[in-house]
Amino acid sequence: MPTESLGEHDNWANGMAYEQYVGRWSRRVAGEFLAWLDVPAGSRWLDVGCGTGTLCRLVLQTAGPGFVKGIDRSEGYIALAQATIQDRRVKFEVGDAENLPVETGGFEAVVSGLMLNFLSQPERGTAEMARAARPGGCVAAYVWDYAGKMQFMRHFWNAAAALDPRARDLDEGRRFPLCQPGPLKQLFQGAGLRDVEVRRIDIPTDFRDFDDYWSPFLSGEAPAPGYAKSLSEERRSALRERIRAGLPYALDGSIPLMARAWAVRGNR
């Protein structure tokens, strides 16, 4: 297998595959995230890197917004969001998080879920989020704790690195040092935001069986599945069996794991 460059397997096109891989877990984090923000009803929201609309949907269902705008660079994700979220208060648009196509100071709440670490210039993206917020508005985001308690990804990458040392450099835990409390706080403070806070959000990620765990890694969507898809059948089988042997199983064959996200917020 040729040496991969970082980000080569970061595919973002198939919204349904993303939902099965990580979207279903992101929804659980999003609920706690929004409760923590406690944004007043009637507010205007901007979701930067909205993906398939997970966070937008929860805002519509639980936060009583006046308006929600979702922006993502993936046409496939935006298409799925538009097809599955029918609400007159929401609008989706393809756009660049580092050059947001929105007015300055137009939103009471500017949020982002699981996106900041994938930007080539997260400082620019965070500055753009701050620009979009009105004075006194809330700017907030959450990312996975890739290097620590994002357990289903840790089992994957630990096994991959044991079989292929080159996989270590593709591991999100190594690639994204931003996804820790200190760097997140510094990022938001560097964008001129005030009263910056960071908190952890832990959720269960229980899989019915090994197939429920493994199947999403075959989609090619996102870094770990992209790496798995790039392997020969022989290497992929070896990876699958190493992961299978290392997972914790309950008596009924289910796989009880947990995932941690780090959430950060500040005021414009």
C-alpha cells in the first residue's frame, strides 16, 4: 500500500453513510450541548459545518429558534439535510466555514459540531464564527476526544497501528491535538471571545453486536472508514479480527462503549 498523506481518506459525500458511522452518536451529544448553551427562544442560529443537519434538527426541536441557517461544504450532506428536515424556519446552503457567506453580527447563536478540527485553518474558521455572532451572542462548538475516550475509534486506530505503523499518522488522536480542553479554550480566546468555558460530554455508544460496530467502517466515509476501504481484503480482514478480539462484550453479545466530546463556548 502506498504511503498516504494526512487527510487523504477524509471523505465527506455520502450523508447516509456518515449517519450510520457517527451521526447517530452525534445526536446524543448535541442534546446535552444545546441544553448547556441555554440560548433564549426566538434567537437566530447559524450552524457551521452542519453536515447532515443533526444539530440543526435538535435546535428546531428543542430551542424554539426564530431562524436557523446551516452551512456545509459537502453538497451531498446539504442535499440530505434539505430532504429530511422540512421546516420553514431553516435554510441550508453549501459554503466554506473559513469564509462564511453570511452577514456580520447576524446571529444570536453560532455553533458547530464535530467540524473545527477538520479545517485547514481552525483559527480562521473560529474568527469567522465570531464575526457572524452579534455583540453579546454565543459562539460554541464540540469535537470528539479522539485521543482519549472516543472508544470505538480508539479500538480501531490502536489495532490499525499495531498492524501498520503508517496508520499512526492517520489516527485522528494524533492528527488533531486541537481536540483537548486547553487548545480549544485558547482557540476561542484567540478569536476575541469572552468568558470562554470548556466542558466534557460523555455518552454511551452501545453496539448490538460486532457487525453493528464494524459495518460503518466499510463505507469509506470519514477518516477511519476511508483507511479501512483503502486496504486489501487480506489486510482489512486482519484488522477486523484484531479489533474483534480486543473489544469488550456483554453476555448478550453487545459491545458497551462510551464516547467523550469536548464542548467549548464563549461570548462575542
